[in-house]
Amino acid sequence: MIVSTISLQQDPAFTGDAPLPEPLESAPGFGSWPRMIKLSADAEKRLSEWLYDEIFQARTERQPLIKDWTRWQKQYWARPERAVRNWPFPRAANIVVPMTAIAVEAVHARLVNTLFSVEPFYSMRPRVPQWVDLTPKVEKWFQQKIEDREEIGMYKFCVDSLLELCKLGTCVGKTGYAREIKKSLRFGTDGVETPFYYESRNGATLDYVPLANFFSRIAETDPQEAAWCGEIHTFTWAEMKRMALSGRIDNKILEEIKTRFVTSMSEFQGDGQGYQNELDKLGNTEPVWHEKFHVYELWCSFDVDGDGIDEEIVVDFHWESKKFLSIRYNWYDDLRKPYRVDQYIAVEGRMYGIGIGKQNEQFQEQITTVHRQRLDNATLANMGMLALKKNSGYGPREPIFPGKMWFLDDVQDIEPIKLSEVYNSAFASESAIVRYSEMRTGVNEVLLGLPQEGTPGTATGDLARLAEGNKRFDFVLKGVRDWLSDLGLDLISNYQQFGNRNLHFLTMGEDGQVIEAFLALPTTLVRQGAFLDVSATSSITNREVEQRQWMAIFQLINQHAQLVLQLAGAIDPQLFAQLAMEGIRTSGEAMSRLLSTFNEVDTDKLILGRSLFEDQNGGPPNSAAGAQLGGPGGLPAGPGAPGLGVVPQDRQLAPGQ
């Protein structure tokens, strides 16, 4: 047993002077953690032994990978191995050329700026005509969620995940559910203190998972097909108590393991802790306080009822004690695992990819050696010395200055000594290494925004170089977009299941009814793209492209309308009048779509003839019964109760539901 430190001894719940928190029920209509399940003693023992062995094997087989990740992080930080280098002479050159950092930061900045330079972050396109008018409202609501730093924090998520993707070649994202409750006291009107609880978080989450914290069998290629996968969490005692209060973990099991925390980082090695220790040293952020609990969150396929068929379950597992803080059935309708993995450069048959750290590994070491040699050579060349004849009368304190006259019996009494010459070939050697690095990583002066070396090329040649250089970047960007698209669909599914705390009514006004009905749709139909196609926007599919497309469509509609009206006027004046009214409707609808790409909200007031058409026809020109709430092919009219956070029933999982 580990002896607790002074800070934990001051906590009444830890010392046993107060009980651990009981789960606090959610408000009606709000999300909550799905119900825990209680396994038989035999099933729990089988599951515990299996996971204990699986984690032990995973910790062993991933050690070479962790060594690689540690080495590539050291390349990025470019810190010398020792503070002072005294070979081949005292205080020799000790610089590390940051080739990896230069390439990583250039690609990382370009990826992030490309993704966030356009709006919306997620582009939604209707699959059926009934959703043409409703899709922009759902897209606007989801964009508000993406921009909310307190709820989703998409920008911070992408910055952290994509930086690790560029460095190490792989990144992991996770969508899930979280509920966090805080407590304070308030004075009532009678002066008596009463408990005050605040639910700071309750709903869908998007989390960056550090690569060293992600676990699965090393031979797995996709978390969705893995026998098990998950991550290791590091929690403080206060966080453990809050999880018991929110209902995530069992407070009775917490009571049993509360003394099994770690007081020193040296006590917990293997789970990437050495990797994390190195990062702390590189960033000069080594912590002193280490009272932490290590808990594995694992999503498994395991036969818990002994019928020969594996069930999908989720556990919070304390590896050292073999205790389960929680066991639940997988609560998603499609029984997915919440982890999505992306590779910088994919490797066939592997989950882990190749990043810039691996690409630049040998080139950074090589150019650092050549650069140090060049500096040391220049240092020695500048260290001119004098060879003096014994008893010449000159000594170490002899002043030297321009124009000084030396009186010698023999001119050979004093002679200069040169320790080295400056070799211009060293510059050519460094340039050649940089060239090899550029060819391997694709990061050259064009991507860095630097002027071209040598004779400037033609404009046509520069455009060709830029287009060719963008091919590798677009290849990486395509993988990132697919990864973010999967995460976006997962996020929408989580909002459908765990709700939105009715915030859409506050932010969307009357359109909140559309969002409410959308959240009540079956998650399986939304994930299968029955209504919408959700994809991450990029420089290829953005607002500017959509604006140009609608401008071209608008011109074609006008040309077609002019031709039809010209022919109709020659046939029948009454037919001409009918087609003219239809032309107003069609032109107004096209203009409305075009203006919506400029984020213009009140487009009806800007379209000539639209109000006249509505007055004569008794309704908006784009009204379609099938697109209204409860109409055929549209959203259900019932209020629904999305987001109760319960484990789906069998009827909800049936095909077509």
C-alpha cells in the first residue's frame, strides 16, 4: 500500500471522515450516463483477467514505438544532448539544426489555416429534395457548436491533433459524452446555507487523445474492427470524486482503490509515461505533485453472458487492482467505438503512419553534424596564433595593433600559425542535405514563402512548381478531411442521443423547432446519409466555390427564362403571363440560394418581386408540404425526447428504424 501524502490527508472523503459522493440525477430531458451493469462473479473475473493480460501485452509490444516517438519529439525540440560540448576543443559548436521543426510548423500552420479559413467548418448537402430548405438551418446550428470553445473547442482540438499528426505520423480523435457537476453553497433568505449544484457540462464532447495514451493491439488496423481499444486517463482525487458525483464511476469501488494512487512518476512506467516524462523535460514543465490515479477506458468485444457471442461493452478499469470502476453496454445505436485515427502518410496494413519526424530523421542528424563541423572549422580558422623564438623578448601580454613595428634579429623569430582554412564546400554539403530533406518532406521554399534560390523562373514555371508542390499537401489534407468528417457524424449522433440541453431554442429562435425535430430522427438514418451528406469543408469545397457555382446557375436560369418567354409571347399572351410569374418564382429562389452563400440572413427583402408573388399566391414561393414538420418525407411532427442518454432498446436497433 502506498502511503498518502499530506494533501490527500486533508480530504475528509479520503480519510473516511465523510462519505464519497452519491450520483446526482439529471434534470428531466437532459443527458445522463447510461446505466451500469452488474456481471456475475465468474464473468467479471474472466473479463478482469483477460483485460489485465491484454494491457500487459500491449504495454510490452509498443515499447519500440514509444522510443521512436520520443526520438522524433527530441528532433522537434532541437535541444542539444548536453549543455556544453567540449569536443574536439572546449566549447565547440553545439547547435542542433531544427529541420523537423521547420517542416512540421509549416505544414501544421497550413493545415489549420486551410481548415479554418472558410465557413462553415462542416458542409452539409441534402440527399433528398425535401431537405433543400432545412439543411442550411442544421448547418448553421452545427457551425455554432463548432465555434463554441467551451462546448466542442474544434480549433484547439485540431491544433493539438494535427500537430501530433505532423510530428509522429498518426493522430487520434474521440467523440463521446461527458457530465461534470460542481458544488458550492448559497445563503437563503433566512441566512441558512443550502447546497448549490452547477452542471458545467452535459452532452457531446470532442477530445484529442495523445498518441501515447491510446491503446490497442499493435497489429490492429482500425479501432472499429479491433477486439478492444481505449485510452489511459490520469485523474486527480478531486476528479475521481466528481466522476462519482456525475454517475460515471461506482463510488463503492472508488472507496476500495482510493489508496492505489501514484506518488512518483518513477512508480508507473510502460504506459507512455517515459515518453511523457521526456516531453516534460524538453518543455521545462516537470511536475512536482504526482498524486494521480491511472484508469483505462476500454471499449471491448467480450462474451459476458456465456452464450458464445461477444457483447460490446465499455469499462473503466483500474489495472493495478484489477477493479472495474464501471461496466456498461455500448450505448451507441451502431455499436461503434468512439475513436477515429488518421495517418499523415499511410503505411499498408498498419494503423500507425509516417510523419515528418520519421521523414527528416537522418537528414536532421546529418545536417547538424555538417553544420557543427563548418562552425568549428571557422572557429579554428579565426584562431590565428604566433610562433615565437625562445628568448625573443615577446610574451603573452605583448599588445598587438595595426601598424605595430616588430624589432627582430631574425624575421623567422616570429611566424603566424593557422590551425585551419575555411572550406566553401561545406555550404554546398549543407545545401545538398536540405535538398534531400525537401524532396522527402515536400516542404520547400515555395511552401515556406521564401524567395527562389538562383535565377528567378518564369511565372508559368512558378505556377507549375506550386501546383506540383500542392499535390502532397492535398493528399494529406484529403485524409484529414475524411477523418474530420467521420468525427462530425459521430458528434451529430451524440447530440441526437444525449441532447443539446435545449440550447438550440436560445440560439436559433423559431428554427430551433427544426433542430429539435432533427435531433429526434433515428441516428442510424442520419449516419447512413439518408437525409444529409456531412463533410469537412476544405479549400476545394468552400463558400467561394459554391458562390461561383450559383452565379453560373443563376445566369443559365436567366438565359433559359428569356428564351422560353420569347417563344411563349409568340404563341399565347396568357401563356406568357403564367410563365412570367413562374419565372419570378424560379429567379427569386435561385437568387435566395446565391445570397445565402454570403451568409445573408434576411434574403427576402433583397429580392425584387418576391413579396408581390407571395401576396398574389398567399404564401412563400418555395413552400413545399414535404419539407414542413410532419410532412411526407420531412421531419417528424412529434416533440420527441432526444438525448435521454439511455441504452438503446432492441426495437431502436432494428433495420429501417
